Amino acid sequence: MRIGAGIALIVIGAVIAFAVRDTSDALNLTALGIIIMLGGAAGIWLSYHLANRRPRGTAEVIDPAVEKQYRTAPPRRVADEPIDVTPAHLKDKQP
């Protein structure tokens, strides 16, 4: 059950519990609506916990020597003069 189905069950249960005014000796619609709403809430809770399941207590640790090997530093300074990126075939035609 996804979260959308759980929300739909909550809405349907609320309509049955609070909006329907039919009387029956065999069936209590208010109780039925509340049971459906609880089922929708349980479905939302279950889908959230199944979607966010991750193992606890196991973490991959990178060896500090290996991490130092791949660490990069930012450039020390920006170029002092602008870099000319004009294509070679257009450099001759400049006025």
C-alpha cells in the first residue's frame, strides 16, 4: 500500500463515519469508518517505514590513507591575465 492509498482509505473512512447517516441494527457505520481510517493510517505508517528501511550499525569506513590520495585542493590563484579563447581561424580576421 502506498501513501496515496492510505490517504484514500482515511478519506473514505471519514465519509462513512461522519457523513453517512444511515441506521442499521447489524452494522455500525461510525465504527466501520473509524476502522477503515485506522487501516489507512496503519498503511501510511507501514509504507513510510518500508520505504525508509536502512541497515543500522554498519558503516563503511574509508581508510584515511586512501582518502588522502583522492582529496583535491582548490586552485591556488586565478589567472592574472584573461585567457584568449578565440578560435584560430577567427584570430586572423580581427580588425
